[in-house]
Amino acid sequence: MKIKPLVPDFIKPEYKRELSAGMDIYLQSDVTLVVGADNVVKLGFAAEVPEGYVALLLPRSSSGMKGINLRNTVGVIDADYRGEWIAHIVVDQNQDNALLDELRFKKGDRLLQCIITPFKREDIELTETLSMTGRGDGGFGSTGQ
């Protein structure tokens, strides 16, 4: 994937292990996240996601343990987007940061990861009936606890 740095001294994303699915995204500057607020964090690069693929931006598991989430749950970066990657990060109050107003991070810290995955587009067909399955229309919790 082609990446265009937009800041000086850019730290490029990288896969930390041979079998890692997610590439770690480094903060390009010091960042202060306000607990409970929508924190807009510019990631300092634009990229060219290959055609037929989508980039999924997610919190790293260690970030999630600190209450760090994306405002929109997962960032979807389409192959035709060429602007700067930006994350809307919210810090939920949890037992580790319940008394904090903000969390501070340094340039080079890793809060987010990106997974590049293929996708398939389908033709949309309107219908009055759907095929039957064992699950049927069973929703949340219908497959057991």
C-alpha cells in the first residue's frame, strides 16, 4: 500500500510480527485525549488502499483496555479516498481512568491499527421472500450465551 507522509519525521505504520493482521499506526505528535469527548486525531498521512480492498481502522487491543474507542466503532477507508487519515477517538470512563479528565500520549505511541482486507460488492435485488435457515429471524443472543 502506498503511503504519503504529511508531517515531518513521519513514523510509518508497520506490522510488528510476521503473522500480525493489523499494522500499527503511530501517533505523529503528542496527543491529549479528553475523557468522554470526541477527540479528532490527525494521523499524518494519506494512503492508496489497493482497488478491491478496504482499510479498517481499529483501536489496538491494549488501547481498548484503556477505554479508547473510535467514535464510529471502526473506520472504513475506501480505495478511492486520498485525504489524510483522521480518527475520531473517544475515551470511555472505566476503572483505570474513572478519575481522570484526560489521557496524554507521546509521538510514536500506538493507539490504532489498520487491517487491509478484500471485499466483494453485490448487486442489490429487492424481494418479498428470503431463503429459510435454522436460525431464521433470531436476533441478538439467539445462538446462545
